[in-house]
Amino acid sequence: MVRFISTLCIPMIICLSSCDVFKSIAQVASAEQTTLSQDEIRRGLREALHVSTDTSVYQASAVNGFLGNAAIKIVVPSEAQRVIDKTRNIPVVNNAVARAMENFEESMNRAAEDAAGEAKEVFKEVIQNITFQDVVQILNGEDDAATQFLENNARQSLYDRFYPIIDNSMSKKNVDQTWSQVTGLYNQHVGGEIETDLNAYITNKALDGLFYLIAEEEAKIRKDPMHRVTEILQKVFGN
């Protein structure tokens, strides 16, 4: 974890001098400096995770949070695009079905935006239960170690919460029913057995996008003092 705890001087954290971020620690450390307690370190990391996740959830759940962000926009899966392209040439596909499929990509992204707000409580619980051992592992981990920690500990719970919301959102827009109609026509007239679970696809892509945003926020806190927006963040991550 790069640049976490730039004034940290405790013996429990080992091998930090090999990381660029902690080289500055050795350079500025002196007997007069006050070392941070384990509780302060843990609170600082928790605060960083809260800021990163809250900001990312807010961005993702906003209108166009997914659709308007090219980095996380959910695109039509290749198998689905093949179905759409083929069924456009089938006369029995009526205009309503055609219109629904034309808005297919927007519907997927709107569903992801609908679900994103559910992440806040899941992240809150994971962050609350973080241990000092977790903190040490994060500090000695990769540049996105905090994001990896959250993903490893929260992804399944997030999936379980996101999926029914996305399923409901797609149902309201009649996209899932339309998808069933179109794939049925495709299998009948073109041949094949398309059984893509679109809601699972959307859910996983929504989670990928959310963790992408969290990794971005993590990097900002590590590198940019302007993003250390609370006193404990400034104390723990300050230069």
C-alpha cells in the first residue's frame, strides 16, 4: 500500500523501507516525533476506506454514474449483440421488441445505477470489522491493497444485494421479458441455444465498475493531500 501512514514509526510494520512511500518516513523520522498508536492507524485506514467507498457509491448511483462514465459503462455482451444483430432481420420481431433492444445498453446501466446505492451498508460493516492485522497486511500489500481487501470481503454480499435490484429494474423496463422473446426467436429462426444470464452479467459488471472507482479514490488519498478531508486522514496520511 503506497504512501499509507507517512509519519508511522512503529516496529510492527516491517519491510516498509523498500516501498517508495515509506522512504520518506525514514528520512523525516526523529526522536521528537510522536508515533501513532495502533488505534489511530486503524482509525485512519477505516476513514480512508469510508471516504473511498462513500464517494464511489455516490458517483456510481448517480444518474449516468455508469452510462456516462466510459471507464465503467456496461456494454452489451458479445453474445447479446449477436442476437440483436440477427433478430433485426427477423420479420416476426415487432417494433416494441426492436425498440426495447435498441435501449438495451441504457437499461443495463440504469439497473447498475439503481443497485449501486445498496453498497454503502455492506462496506460499512466490512470496514467496521477491520482488524489491526488487516491494516498491516494492507500497508504491506499492493498499491490497491485496500480495494482488494474490500472486494475480497464484500463482493459476494454485494452480489447478493445487487442481483435482485438489477433483476427488478430490468423487469420494470421489460428488458428481461424482451430478452427471453428475442432469444427464443433467435434459437427458433437462426439456430442455437442462447441462455445468457443477463442479470448476472450486469451485476458482475456493476461490481467491477464500483471497485474500479474505489481504487481511483484510494489512489487519490494516497497521493493527493487535497483528498485527505478529515483530521485523522491528514494525521495518518499527511506528509
